[in-house]
Amino acid sequence: MSFESQVERALGASIVESDFAASVETLAPLFKDAIAANNASGLLKAFDYIVSSREDQIQALSDGNYPKYVEAVTKLVQARDISNDLHVKVNEVENLILNSGMPVVEKRKQVFEAKKVHNKLEEAQSALKTCLTVLNMLNQAEDLVESEQFAGALEELNNLQSLHLDSVSQYSFGRLVAKSIPALRNAIRETVLKSMRAWLHQSRKISPGLGKRAFAHTKVRKAELAEIVKGDPTLEGYAINSSVEYVLSESSASNESLPIDSVDFTPLLQSLHIYSLLGLNSEFRAIYESDRKFQRQFVLPTTLSISEPDASDLRVHLETLAGFMIIERETARKTRGFWSQTDLEDFWVTACQRMTTVLVPSMQSITDPKIIVNIREVFCTFVQTIEYYGFSASPTHHFLYALFEKYSSTAKREFADSFKANLREDDYMPMVVSNSELWNIICSVSWYTPPPSVLKPGFPRPLPFSQLYPLTCASMRNFIHDHAVFLEDYGINSNTADLLEVLRTAVDDVLINVVCKSLEQQLLLESREQIVQVLVNLEYFINAARQIEQHLFQIKRQYQIKQFQRDKTMGYSSGRVPLKAVAAFRETRKKAESRVFELVNSKVDDFLDIAEYEWTTPQRSDTVSTYLTEMVNFLETLVDSTLNNLPTEVKSLIYFDAFDHLASSLLKMLLNSGKRITFAALMNFDQDLTYIEKFVSNIADQHSKAGAGTGTSIYGKRQEDDNGLDDNKDAGEKNHIEHSLTTTFLELRQCVDLLRSEDSDYNDINIRMKKYSRVKPKVAGILLEMKANIVDGEIPVEEEEARQGSFARVKNRATNLGKYYARRAHSRSASRDLDN
């Protein structure tokens, strides 16, 4: 297809469309191709061709229809004129309409503008209402903050932020509100934190008052329990804070309002609640713990001086600590998990350790037991108060133990001073009681059971011991009683055995180191009467020590009953708490017996020093030697007076030791008499021996009757025997002592009999074993040589002087007298020195 055909076809289509835009779109590709092909001239030629072709076609059409064409043109012109007229009229009508409709248009325009303003106003009103709602909620939150309704304020802020803040976020007001919400929350947090810290400060200030009221409440509970126990003695074993006491005190008026009820925990609980709402529990716990630990430094001082006799300064400190701990316990209970129970118990243990560290050194200078008792009273009230609020008393045991030891040491010092004063005032004489009241008191206090022979009607009545013994027994009872009372408020815990061991050790200490050693020192006295009285007192102190063992066991038993269990940790046998003092007293008693033996033998030596046998005399005497009768009189007087209050077996031992010493001395005197003696001198010696043998036989009979209960001694049997506590002396051993007493002079008798016998008696073994079994072979040789030289008459003077010069005899007698008087002088001097 030629280029002209394409253009013509396109122009034809555009004419048909009668739309210039469409024509342009139809011809556009042709223009584009012509420009692309640099064929614009061709395009123009095509257009010229088409125009001329169309003109030719129009000319051809118009050549045959010209009149019609002219007529049509004329009509068209007319129609055009009419149309123009109509157009003018239409314009006039249009102008008329326009002129008449302008006010309406203006009003319509005004109405439209008014609607736009109205819509804007409605939008502004809606926005304003939303902003007012937000502002009201914000103001309400601030009002709640001012009225300290912080939880409600946070709830308002949360509602504002989650429900309403987005609707005003496009406004600057909304952005300001969004920024103010965190600030208001911080303000709430700071306010409650300040309130909590103010509460902590206030709680520390009220701790002393709270502790004081808690102490008073404890004392009221103790008084109420005492009244209940008074009405029902079966409840006596139950202590304060026991489950039974809790049940009994449930309906008590004292428990209707507790001291802790006066403490307002609202600031703390409110702060905890607000921080919980803010999701800051950990932060609040850290702040609270830090602040509380800082306050603990003021509750637990590093030093404390107990200067008041009533321990009031200690009471103030303990009241403060008690109030603080009670608030801590109530805080843990009300917050339920916020304050760890483990942390609280750890702090309680730390507080007790610090308290022990501070208080124990401060007690070192205290010497008055009454002050220690006041400290115990205050501290026990503190422990009972704390225990009532759920704290364990175990951490306080170390201080209680130290306090009890301190009390025990001061009590021992006081006991020692009292005992030494009583010892200085003791007259070392058996007591004589003038009335029944004093008699009953002494018997009950001294663990003394008088024998029937003493219980005669009327007064005065004698007692075997001196006044030192009942005074010491009374002091000992008070000593133990005071210790037991000191332990009464300590409570029952697993450490009771330790405290009772302190009591046992203290009792042992005073009995051994104060009583026993002091009595042992008195054995240095030279007075027989005083030494014997010490021995009598020792007999009773042994019995008292055994009775104290039983008394201590009863105290231990009472604690076992309170614990509802048997405490086997102390290893004591049933019925008594063993004391070392019993063995100590027994050992001192042995020393006292030895000292009595020594003094009696010394007196025997005094008589022997003045004894003299004329071994060369040809005359037999009809009377016993003077020294021997004086010695027997002395022994009889000694036993009937000084030794009267000693047990029968002790007196037998004294006799035995004295007679054994006398027998040995007489045998030595006989053997040293010389190789030649007269038969008359031997018979005089035999007469003295027979006299002393009869005296010993009578004594043995009397002691045998006394052992069978027929004696009149106010002592009777040993006190240990009366209580079934025989000092390892059975009946066989006692009989052995009595038998030994009768055989004391058997060896001497056999020696004298050997001197008087036939020559062949000793050579016969059967006769020797029967009649001279006690004679030693060496002694028998000396005796046989003497026997061979016995003179039946007077020894020549020259022979006697050759054997022993007269001057030597006088010198020997003077020496013996000098020894006698020297011993007496030394005895008096030592007695005076000890008394001074």
C-alpha cells in the first residue's frame, strides 16, 4: 500500500470519528514513521494530494445539484441567522437567569462554607472532649496521688495510657501528656519510697517502746500461768511458751491486744503494693534490705557497759532489740515471701552472736551475784518474749551458758567468803541445842538422822558436829537452790545438760576446794580436841556430799520430766549425780584419822618417855606402873570425852593404832633392857602387860556392844552406813578390826611367856607354832639369850654398873623427860600460832 493510501485511509477514519483527538491518535503513527524515515515532504505531498482529491470529489458532486446546493446554503444561512437570534435570546435568558440566581448561589456558597466550618467545629469539639477526658483522667490521677491513693492513681494512668492516649497522640497536648505519665509514676514511686523510709525510721524509734510493752506482756503471761498452776498443781511442769501454756492463755485478756497490734504497717504494705504494680519488686526488696541493714547497726551496738545494779541499761538495749525483731517477724508474716525467713533467722543468729560478744566482756568486772541475777531476769524475759513471737531460743544458749558460769563463779566466791567466816568463828565443840525449833531446823538442814539414844524428852540435846557443819549445809543448800532458781527461767532446750553440768562442777568445786581443803588445813592444829572435831565434821560432810548427789539428781530429774524424755547424755547412774567431793572428803578423813593417830601416839610417847623399868630389881611390885595407869586413864578420858562422837570403828582404829604403837614400844624396851635381868623385873613387866591386856579386852567388849546398837554415842554408826553407803567396810572387816584390837599385845605376850617358859618349849616345833607363833626368829634369839641370863635375885652392883653406869641411867631419864616437856611446849605454841 502506497504512502498516500495510508494517509488517506487515516484521514478518512478521523473524519468519520469527528474527533480531533482521535484523528491525532490515528495520524500519530504516520507522523512518527515519516519523521523516522525522514520523509516529511512525502507526508506533505500526501496531504496535498488528498486535499485536491477531496475538492475534486466535492466539485463533482456539486456540479449537478447546484440549485439545491444554493437553496440548502440559503436555508443554512437562514437557519444560522435564526440560530444566532436564538443564541442571543438564549444568552439574554441565560443572563437573566444568572442575574436572578446569584443571591441563591451566594447563599448556597455560604451554606457550603458554613457546613465546612460546622464540620471543623464538630471535629474540634470532639478533639476537645477527648483532650478534656485525658486531662480529667490526668488530674484525677494527680488528685489520687495527693490523697495518697497511689494504687488508684496508677490504675488511672494505666487506663489513660492504654485507652485514651492514642486518640490525642496527634496533638502536642497528647505528646505532653504521654511525657508526663512516666514522670507521674516516678513521682508516685518516690513518694511511696519516702513514706516507706519514714516508716522504717519511725519503726526504729518505736522499737524500745514496743519491746517494753512486749516485756510487760510476757510478765503478765508468766503471772497468769503461775495463777493457773497454783489452782492446778498438775500443770506445774509446764513452762511459759509451751504448747500447754499457749492453750491455757488463748482466752486470756492479755492476748486480746498484743503490743505489735499498735504498729501500723500501711506505709510498708502500700510501698510494696505500688512497686509490685510498677513491676519493681526486686528493686524494692533491694532498697528495703539495704535500708534495714543500715538500721541494724544501731540496734546492735559494738560496746555495752552494764553499770546499773538493776541492769536497767541492759534492759533498754534488749527491749530495743526485741521490738526490732518483733517488727521484723511481723513484716515477714504480713508480706508473705517478701522478707525471707532464712534471712530473718540468720539475722537473729547474728544478733545473738553480737550480743554475746558485747555482753560477756562487760560482765567480767561484776562481782555481785545479785547483779548477775538481775541480768538473768532481764535476759530471760527477753528470750521468752522473742520465743513467743516465733524465734528460736537456741542461739541465746551461749550467752546464757556464759551468764550461768559467771553467776556460778560469783556465787562460789560468796560461798567461800561465808564459809571462811564460819570457819574462823567455829569453836570446834559439839553443838548443844536448847529448843525443839532449832533442833528440827538443824536436823532438816544438815541431813542428820539422830540415833534413838539422843531423842530423849526435853532439852538441851547434844549434836556430834560443831556449828560449822550445819552452817555449811545451809549455805550449800542455798548455793544449790540459788543455782536451780537461776535456771528456772532459762527454758527447756537441748542444752540443759550443759547447764546442769556447770551446776555439778560448781558444787564439786566448792565442796573440794573450799570446804574440804579448808578442813584439811585445820589438820595442822596441835589440839587433839580440834582435830577430832574436824574428823567428826568430816564424817558428816561425807554423808552431806552423798545427799547432795541425790539432790542434784532430783534437779536433773525435774528437767527430764519437763522435757518428757530421759536425758542420757550426762552418763549418770540412776539415783545420784556423782561428785568427786565424796572421794575428796574420804581422803581428807583418812588424813584426819592419821593425824588423830599421830597425836594420840605422841601422847603415848609422852607417857613412855617417863616410863622406866628397874630390870635389875630383886623386888616384885604389887602395883601397876604409874605411867601405865596414867596412860590408861588418859585413853579412857580421851575416848569418853574427845573421841565420844566418833564412830565406833574409828575409835577402835585409834585404840588399835595406839595399842600397836604401845606394844611395839614396850617390846623394844624389853629387848633393849640388857642381856641380864631379874626375874622380879620380868614379873613386874608381866604385871603391867596383864593390866593393859585386860583394859584392851574390856574396850573390845564395849565396842562390840556399841556396834550391836547398845552404845550411847550421839554419833552411833557412821552416817554412810545409815544411808546404805558403807565406805567399803563390810561386817567382816569390822570384825577384823575388833579381832585385831584384842590381839594387839599378842606378840609381846608371847615374848614374855617365852622368857618365863621352860627351856625346851621353843625348841619343840609344835609348842612353838602354838604358843609363840607371833615371835619372830630374830627376836626369839635375843629372848632366849636373855632367858639364859635371867637372875632370880639381885644382880651384883659391880656387874650392873659395868652394864650401865649410874650416870648414864640418870642421863637417859633426863633425856626422856626433856623430850616429854619439849613436845608439850611445841604443841601449845603451834596451837597458839594457828589460832592467831
